[in-house]
Amino acid sequence: MRNLLLAAALAGGLAACGQSTDESANQAASAAPAKKKIPYCFFQDQEMKGWSAKRGKDGNIIVKGKVYREDSRYQAILDPAEVSGTKAEVSPNLQQNPGTYGAPGDWWDVSQTISNSAAVDTVDVTCGGKVLADFKLKPKG
């Protein structure tokens, strides 16, 4: 009986070793780059305006605009920039308003400094896959 248990344990151990190689091969295959999901846009075109992008003294790009949100329980913000090579993309979004008041006239001033953006030469402001503004800037060199 003891030999039977030992043989079963060895067989199970060997089978587990073979499975781990299969699992790591499956994980490597599933690690292929996934298609970027287009985020939902909470705003209509007429609710976003005044976009600008300029390079600051430190070389980083500053993006500004105005976003309308009538419901003052929510605050308009810019999501963190996605930088890929020489291109950056920012998008407006909503978050719960941490304050007790809304924006004047329900127009929120939104801005973001894109850190480490000295090499970036193109900035897109997008919402739901739609490009709202496209800026070409000289790289800081």
C-alpha cells in the first residue's frame, strides 16, 4: 500500500510539472497586446470648448479647456495623459465633486500638465474615440 501511494505521488508530481509548462505557454500566448477599449464620452460636442496646448518653461505640455456639466454632484476633469512615443492623448471625464459648489455657469476649467513630455510633438484631446482638438508642438530640444 505504501509503494502504491508513493507511485501515485510521483506520478502526480510529474504531471504537475508538465502542466506548468503548458500554463506558462498559455500565459505567454494570452499576453499579446489587447485592443485598446474606447472609453465612453459623457459629453456632447457643444459641452467642450476652448482647448489649448502649450509648452511650459520646463518643457512639459500644459493642456487646458472648458467642460460643461449641469449636475454639480459631478466635476469635469481630464484623465491622465496617455503618452506613446512622440504623441500624447488626453480625454475629459467625470468624477464625484468633492466640494459643495459647482463651477460658475456649470463650466469647469480643466487643465493638465503632461509630465516628461519634452519629446512629445503631437497632443490630441479626445472623447469617446472622437478627436476634439489636435495640436502640433515643437519638441523641447
